[in-house]
Amino acid sequence: MSQISEKELSALNDLLTEEELLIKKFQMLAEHATDTEVKDRFLNISQQHQEHFRSLYSQLS
């Protein structure tokens, strides 16, 4: 892998922070949902953001 610039590293860090926030947000929404279908959808969205986070994080190695 080629070296990433400071600007790219900063952008990657921002994206990781945003994905982490979205993971936590949708997990919290799922915890408070009373409708099973809505709860499952929130958990699914949280998992999608977890995959985005992993994908972005893999760019650091």
C-alpha cells in the first residue's frame, strides 16, 4: 500500500469518527425501539456502519 498523506489521514479519521457515532446512535435507537421490525432495522443499519468502519480502518494497515 502506498503512503497516505496527512490530509487523507485526517479525512479518514473524520470518517471513522462519523461511522463510530452512527454505530452508537443506531444501537441506542434499537435499544429504545418497541416495535420488533423497527428494532431489527436499526440493528441492521448499525451493522452496516460497523462494516463501513472496518473497511475504512483497513485502509490504515
